[in-house]
Amino acid sequence: MMKFKLFAIVASIALVSGCAQTPPGSSNAKAAESADGLIRYKHVVDYAYINRHASLPRDDKASMVVDSRPAARRYDIGHIPGAINIPESQFDKLAPTMLPADKNAEVIFYCQGPTCDLSAKSALKAEKLGYTNLKVYEAGIPDWEAKGEPASVSTAFMQKIIAEKADIVLIDSRPARRVQSEGTIPGAINISDTSFDKEVSKLPQDKQKEIIFFCQGFSCDLSDKSAKKAMALGYKKVRTYAAGYPAWKAATEGKK
């Protein structure tokens, strides 16, 4: 009888201990909390890693990059080229239709740098949806720009500045013959990247003037090249519109 009671006690302790353990592979947001109170994700990548998936022209095999910041205040005015926007506050609503159908596909989240944990929170939420290959570019957009990479604006931002007639210089980096045959974004000037050095006088004299370069979309790197040339000349407020003229045309065709 004593042996039976002893066995029952040992079994009960083992059962309680087993229940207290976190199942392998499950995410625990509290355990990922850092000393500064921010949520940190376990799989972090650096600039070199994300650059392979964000550099232009975009590779068809590139992984999905997700900007977890708010749209109007952050994403629209400057994001990593090719990144889609799923604000962390709207993750539950948008993620099911915007994330890859393949739960094993790699997805890289980022936000506003080490002081921002929106990307880590989003990655943890994606885990709960069953995604198994998630990364976080913790250094985020500040690191991207610090490495000399221009941020890209959204189509919504382009429509806004055109409507408001904002004092921003738009430069179409495509060859002149293509611009003449296909058209361009209203108000843009044409400085083909291939003749950038010859036409550099078309750039504004004020190095603080905002400039946005664009070309033929994610398959085109002419605007990225031109933007970096302008930055090398000392222009301080340079961005690109990576989605380019095709996205502009698709968004505005048929509209007055």
C-alpha cells in the first residue's frame, strides 16, 4: 500500500512538471521580452541578409518583406523597396490575405529599428498562424538608410503629393524614348540614368530639395542607381518610388 502511495505521488509531481513546460516550437512573447521592456524575436537578420531580398531589380525568388509600421505616418513616406505594409495594429485583419499561402515561405519583418518591437510582435502573431520560416530585421529602416540605401515611397504618397502640388522634384530615370512613347508621372522631369552625368544640371541647385526618382517598377534599378548618384553629389533628401510608372499608371488610369 505504501509503495502504491509513493508511486502516485511521484506520478503526480511528474505530471505537474510536464504541464508547466512550454511545448517545443511554441512562441512565448513574455520570454522574448528584453530588459528594456520591448519584445524581441528569436531569429534576427542584418542588412546584408535583407539586401539580398530587397535590392533592385527584384528577384522573383526574393522572400516577402513586411513593414510592420503604420501606413500614412511611416510606410507611405519611406520604406524598404518592395516591402508590403501590414501594420502590426491591423495584423489580424490583413495578414490572412496578404501573407504567403505557403506557411513554409520565408517572411522578413521590420519596423523603426531597435527601439521598435512592432516587427517582433508581428512575427510572433505570424507564428500563431502557422508560419515556420520567419525573420526580423531588427535594425530596421534607420539601418537601411544609414547603409546608403534610399527609402521608397508608396503610390498613395505619390498621389497625395501630386494632388497637393507639393514642392518635391520628381525624376523619371528611364530612357527618353520610353518616356516619350509611354508617358510619365505629371510634373516629372526626365533624366535618364544612362545620361545622368551629362544631364546633372537638371537637378535642383538646392541640395536640401526633396527628390524622388522612379523608373519601370521593381524590375528596373535605374531609379535606384540615379538616387545613389544624387546622394553622392550631396543631395540630402533623396527617395525613390520603386513601384514606378507601371504602378502609377495602374492606380490612375481612367481617373481624371
